[in-house]
Amino acid sequence: SGLDLQLKGSGKNLAEIGSIIGEKLPATDEFAVEGRLMGSAKTLSLQKAQSQARQGSLNLTVNGQIKNLLAFSGVDLKVNGSGTDLAEVGAIIGQKLPATDEFAVQGRLTGSTKILSLPEARGSAKRGSLSLAVNGGIEELLPVKGINFKLKASGKELADIGPLVGAALPELGAFDVSSKLSGSVKAISLSEFTAIVDKSDFKGRVKVEVLKRPKITVRLESSVIDFTALMKSLEKD
């Protein structure tokens, strides 16, 4: 009891620490952590924590505090992550995420192992000509639900989105989309949706529900729809 220690630790696999504290932690290629360890054997806190970890192309830095280290509760950490392939993150959190050429995320992580939240987050990702930027938060990180983001996406060809959503889309040209993204990985809603695809414009609402068979509900208005690109795409088939 009455601990007040400066801590420095490093290793290869962070999952080994998880087995010591009785919590499941992700595997890493290397990690390092330092901070001020205070409290007792029953309740340890980690103040002024700084850590880095690497797994494959993923790089993560974390700064902040954990009030109860053994229970991993009272978490208040600033997180910066980056990497090449977002699908690698999906494997760690148990969610299927699309492949990317590069991505970056910044946010504030709060809560405990029971409910981890990401209330303040910014992220960006690129794949080919496609680019995506989000700004907002997630109420429950594992599983992903309580999503509340502002989203912007653009690219040189709408059909390039097809492989990301598992569907073949027509070649309609360049696009620019903005929307409010909410819901969970099983039911995502795009409200305040606006899009410009080539010479056409759209606004309204889109909802995607991941059931045994995906259900997509679309309510859109348009002032101009140019069918030229669509007809050319259909003529090819």
C-alpha cells in the first residue's frame, strides 16, 4: 500500500500483460509504457501514462491516465493511431473493416473494459482515388454502436466503392458525398445526406441494415439526374 513509483516497461507482445492482469489485450510486435504507479495491491492507478505499440503496419501512441489499472476502469486516454490497412484493426477488435492504402485516427478513449467509449474522434482513410474523413464519436467501441459522426467522402469513380461494400456499382464518374452517420455496424443511418455524382445531385436519407440479407432503405431527392453515364455503363453489359 502507499505505492508511488515511476514505471517504465517494454516488450514484444502486449497480450502477455493481459494474462498477468486478467484482461484480454491485443497482440503486438513491440510496445513500451511509462507512467506514475500509485495506490495499493487492491487499487492501482496509472497517472501521466505514455505508451507506444506497433503491430504490422499499425502504430499507436496513448497518453493519459487509468484510475484502476487492475480492473482497467476509469480510463481517460488520448489516442493517436495510423497505419496502412484498416482491415488489420478489424482483426484486433473483431469487426470486419475494409482494406485501405492508409488511415489515421485521433480520439479520446474513456470508460472501462465493460464499456469503452470514443467520445471525441477524428479519422481519415484513403484507398486509390477514394478518400474518407469522419469527425464525431462512438458511445460503445466494443461492439461498435452508438456511432455519431459527420462524414465526407470523395473519389474519381463511384464504382470503386463497390469492393468496399461487396456490391457491383455502375461507372458513373467522380463523386462527392457528405452526411451525418449514426447507428451501429448492424444498422447504419446516413441522414442529412448530400451527394454529387458526375453531373447529378442527390439529398435525403439512406439506411443500411446488416441482416441475413442486407436491407437498404433510400429516400432521395434530386434537382438534376444525368442518365448518360448510367446508360453507357448498362450498354457495356
